[in-house]
Amino acid sequence: MLRNKIKIKITSVKKLGATNFNGAKTNMKKSEPLVRKVTRVGKRSLSVVIPAEIVAELGIRERQKMVFKIDRKKIIISDWK
């Protein structure tokens, strides 16, 4: 089990900005960090909520398969395909 702090990075072709993928305005600023708490789900699983701005920007859908890779102290999350 990893006990060190781990940074989460979601990979995408698009960069986050003042508007999302559909052209709608978002409340997110470019320099504003997106901080989320890790919560326990069951005995062994943990979860992190992905912000709505990122979900809209990347087009993430419910039940979509994602790939998790560990790169030193970062978790890289990318689409399965």
C-alpha cells in the first residue's frame, strides 16, 4: 500500500480553460488548483470525485473504462481505448 502523498493527473489532448468542451462558461480559472479529498468506499477501496468541469471537458461518461498508471508519485488516469 502506498503511504506517500500521490498527485493525480488526468491526461487529455485539450487544456482546461475558461470554457468547457461544449463552449459553455465554467467557474474554473486556469491557475486555480482542483483539490479533492479521498474518501473510503468499503474496506479496501478509495474514491476521488472528478470535478464537473473536467468531466465535461474530457467527455467522461458514467461506467467508462479508465486506465490507471503510477509514475513515481503521480497517478495518471487515461481512457481505456
